[in-house]
Amino acid sequence: MTFISRMMAAVVVLAMSQTAVAANKLVVGGKGFTEQLIMSSMTAQYLQAKGYEVDQRDGMGSTVLRTAQENGQIDLYWEYTGTGLITYNKVTDKLSPEETYNRVKSLDAKKGLIWLNPSKANNTYALAMRKDFAKEKGLETISDMMAWLKSEDGKDALLASNIEFSARADGLKSLLAAYEFELPRRNLKKMNSGLVYQALSQEVVDISMVFATDGRVKAFNFYVLKDDRQHFPNYALTPVVRQDSLDANPLLADQLNALAALMNDDVMASLNAQVDVDGISIERVAHDFLQQNNLL
């Protein structure tokens, strides 16, 4: 082999080596609330243990995070099927959980975003009350609550909502429309997500929007009103990955699907409660879960 041939071969080997390294660099995104922060940390730790170089970027708003993934700044993060369908793809049809997943998977595939296997954790929106208060008033469903708000007894009741829920297409406005109710502005209190649980627990408000898998629902003895008109869509927690990231990392889909298979409502609520109720750090909760499931 001539000197030039050896040099060319060395360049090819170096290029292949650099490509392999680049293929193992992954940017893991996440939103700014507890469940998302847990999943971002867990995914980063899990993939690092698998040999990937990971750049973790969480704490983002939904729209910012989605845009970053579409632009190639984020390789993967955990999204919710209902959010993907309604907020990003503007589909408001009433669909079953399976139909919701299949529709958003098909629509996003055209944009180069691949929805992997959905977990059994459904972090849907819900409305909750203090259990003893709901029992005292005889309220079991959202329809019961709406009727109570129209009554003399309930006309001054306060409902807590985070900013996003009050503004989203799949949030408060569509809920009120589905239940044919107009909520006077004086009855609505907007606040940060973490404060809605505290406000309800401390009797500052009478009703609060909550996330179904939030550990504080059980810890604070809240009663989740039945969505008797089945308004809220399914929000299955699912890893979403750019197609080019999957192409560059052939094992990634199976690895993330293995993690998704471990998640359900009870598991997610327990993880959230460890952070929000017990005060354990997000990184420790994520690490311990991975270790307990032999993923580290």
C-alpha cells in the first residue's frame, strides 16, 4: 500500500470513528414540571449507562420544546398523546386512546418525529376537590360540580388553574364548552402548577385542576371528579424521537420502549410523590427507579 493509500485509509477510518461518536450524542429534552423532570433525568441516566453521550435540556414550556425538536435541537423527549394530537396537530376529534395514539403517530411521522411505544401512564387533566368537602356537597362528577357552581351555595366557589390549562385548546375553555357552562371570571384563580395543589389543600380554593398521575392527589386526600362526559383525551406518556436520531442509533428505539413498558399510573404517581411530597431529589428518584429495575 502506497503512502497516499495509507493516508486515505486513515482518513476513512477517522471519519467512520467520528460518525460513530456523533451518532451516540443525544440531546434529551423535558418540560418544566415534576413528572417531566423525572423522566428527563431518568432517560439521561439510562442512556448514559448504555454508553451514549447525553446533553440533558429540561425545564422548557411545551411549545418551545416541541419547536426545538422539530428544528433538530432536541433528539428526544417524553410527550403526551393528547397534547401531540390537539395542541400540535390541531385535531379535536373525539378518539379512543388507541385512535389518539395512531393518529398522532401517523401525523408526526410526516414531520420526521417518531412516537415509540406508549406507556400505560395516562397523565390526563382532571378536576379535584378535597374529599370530605366533595362528600359533604354530594359531588361525584364534573356535571355535579357545574350544577353546584350554578346554585346559591356554590356561586362564589373558586377554581384554581395553572396558566397553561386556562389557555390551551384542550384545557379549561374546551372543558367548559363540553359541559355547557360559563365560568365567571371571579370564580377562576390562575397560579403556578405547584401552587394549585397547595391552594386546594389549604382551602384557599374549592376546586383545582390536577394532573391524574400527580402524587399529591393521593397524598393530600383529594377526590378526582368523574369526567362523566368523557371530555379529556388520553394523555399516554410516550417517548418521541427524531427519525434521524433513530437512524443514527439503531438500538435506541428498543431501549426507550423497554423504559416505557415500566411506566403506569401507579408507578408515575409514586415517583412524583417521592419528589413533591417526600422531598427526595429528582436525580435520586430517577436513579433509584432505574437501579431497582436493573437498568443501571
